[in-house]
Amino acid sequence: MKKFTIILTVLIAITINANAQIPNNGFENWTTVGSHENPTGWTTCNSAGGPSYPVSKSADHYPVGVGNYSIKMTTDIVAIGIGNCGHGFAKTANYLGDWGPVFPIIGHPNSFCGYYKFLPQNNDTMMITAFLFQNGTVVASAILTSTVTASSWTSFNIPISSYTTADSAEIGFSAYFGEYVQYPAGPWGNSVMYIDNISFDDLITSVSEQTIENTAFSLYPNPASKIVTLNIDNINNEDLTLNIYSDIGALVKTEILSQNQQQINVSDLCNGIYMVAIKCKEWTEKHKLLIQR
């Protein structure tokens, strides 16, 4: 089949979507704390420097194909019992006792979403929270508590209570009820909780990696600053669909491509790694694209 070229014009602007505002929302980035690691942008009892490190990076993550890690929280009742920090919790905060607006948000989130697993002991209750603030005052919240075992990954979509405007938020998770309660309150068990790919309003889903045996298209330059050229083969005189996904698997752009030269405005995208997918009835192929300037 005849090869043709489509010019994809990339107009880069620095914009922020609501999901991307949550710090390290897929728990892919970790910072060394003593002999252990802490999720970047989050505060946990690991920050106390031991001897207990109840939060860890786990390769058990979800959805499959989106990232490589999740956060694992384990309540260490021995460490709590001797006065050390063994609380199985994590929150977006500057230090353990901090409370209040932590990261800015735009838009008007209506729900808080993500995935969890929970393995309770001693009747522990897990807790998932999101608080929205306006000028430092709480204006809305989304709270989920449960005592039910969830041994496989389970999605959550918690409605945020009614509010008018919000400018910032704080998020927290706990493997037992009451992340701010101190010893000797309890009793607790050594409960375990996993969290991954949290977001506002829409669940993050995986991007299927369907490929064909022979390369159907290529793109250059890569990294790109303004213009990406797509060279496409094996076309049977039919329209193609172009989808562009963010690095967390969210669909950020979709267009129908015809067999002629055209320009596509993707000015809502900022610098980063994207997945460019082109599909028709016979095949689907995807290539990573780095936008950098």
C-alpha cells in the first residue's frame, strides 16, 4: 500500500488537569527515608525514621499496565505499643501532625476515585478520606470506611459532599479507623491496606497494548517540541482513529484521521510522556512520544 504522511502539530501549553494535581497519585515515585522509602509528596510514619516502617512500595499494583507500584500500609501494633510510630496510614501533608490544605486544585471535583485492597485483623476499619478547602476552611469531604475484607483490587468512587468552590485539598488513607488517634486507643490488628491510582471524578483505567507484527506507523522527531511527523503504511482507503493517552493511561485526545495532510491541535497537553495510538478495522499500533521543549 502507498505510504502517506500526516503532520501532527503539537502546540504545547502548561495546563493542569484535576487528576494530575494529586501528588504522586500512582505512587510511582519514592524517596529514601533512613533504610526505607517513602512515597514522594506524602507523609507517613516512615518519616519518623524507624524503628518501624509501616509503609512500603509494592509491586502489586492496579490497573495492570498503568504504572509499576502501589502503596502498602501495615499497622504495626508492636511499634505502637512501645510508643513508636507504627501507624499504617499515609496522607498528603508536610509532617505527621499537619492538618489543612496541602495541594491546590482547579475545577470542581464531584467524587474521589481509586483502587484498594484491604486485609483487616482484629475488626480493624479502613478509612479513605479527601477534604476540600476554600481559603483554609473545609468546604467538602469524601469519606469511606469499611471492615470488609477486599483481597482483590476493588475500585472506589466516593461522592464529594456539596460545595460551591474549593482551592485546595488533603487526602489520607489508614489501615485502621482514626489515622490521628494515638496509643493506647484501640485495639488494633496488623491490618494491611493497598492503594493505587487515585483521581478525581474518573477512575484511571489501563490502556490495552494491542500491536501488530509489522510496524504500521512511525513518528519523528522523538522527543518532539512542536511538530511530530507520522509515517503510516498499510492503509486500505479508510479513516483512522488517533488516540493520545497520558502516562497514567487517561485518554487526553482523540481524532478521526483521513488520508490527507492535516493538523491537530493538542494545546491542552504539557511536557511529558504520552502514548500515541492509531487504529483502523485491521490493526492497532501504539508508540510512546516524549513532548519536551
